[in-house]
Amino acid sequence: MAQTFFGRFTCPLDEKNRAVLPMRLREAIEPARLKDGFMITQGFEGCLLLFLRDRWQEPSVEIDKLPFTDPRARLFKRFFFSSALEGPIDKIGRLTVADFQCEAAGIGREVVFNGMGDHVEIWAPDRWKKYCDENIGRYGEVAASLLEPSGGPTCGAPECAS
């Protein structure tokens, strides 16, 4: 069964860098898969990526195919794989983020979990706010360029014609 993660949730981190994974995110996962836990790794734009362990295989296999002779591939693989750790969920739904992962993502005593469909991003609240402030104005433009086949409007009105 495919899960879909959506929503944004701000949660406190305790002194051991544990945050309770929000109930809505946990409910999107079959109990057996939830017991298998997650993989947490370096993300993009300053966040961490959280994958279900069985979902982790898909990007890992593709990334592993990148040529080791390409310096860009080596750079990417170094950050992606060296920062990856298993993230088990304890009995009360807590996920632990490693110290070095918190440092890389600028995480203090609070995290923002963002559902991203097939995975979850983990952000420091201040980094998430800064990212939103800098990028919200591009949201419609980016949506049009990614979702519309021609990269432009698809209505039949004269103002939509190229």
C-alpha cells in the first residue's frame, strides 16, 4: 500500500533529540511498515529527508548507479549516504535525529515536519520560514512550468493563446 504524506507540523525536540512523529503522518503508514522505522539523511535547501525504510531502496539504488568517475556524483553520494542513519520509532512514536543531522539542518529544540507525498522533510523552523519567505512568490510560476505540458496556460480563451 502506498502512503502519501501531507501537512505541516511543528513539534518540540527533547534533550535526546527525539520528536514525536505527528499522528497524521503515523496514520499514513501501515503498522508493520512503521515498526521498520525510517532512514534520515541530508536533504536539500537545508533540511533533512525522512524515508520509510522500504521506500529508501528506490532512491538508493538510483543514486548508487551514478558513475563514481563523475565528481558531481561523488559529491552528492558523499552527503546523501554518509549522513544517512536508521531512525527507529519507539513505542510512543518518537523519532531520534542524530546530533550531526541536527547540526547540518540547523535544528535546535523544535522541528517542522513537512509531508512531501512519498517522504517527509524535517526543517528547523527558522530555515523553513526563510525558505517560504524567499520562494512563495514563485509558487504559481513553478507549478505552471512543471504541471502544464507546454509550460504555459491551457485555457481556450484568447488571452491564453501563445
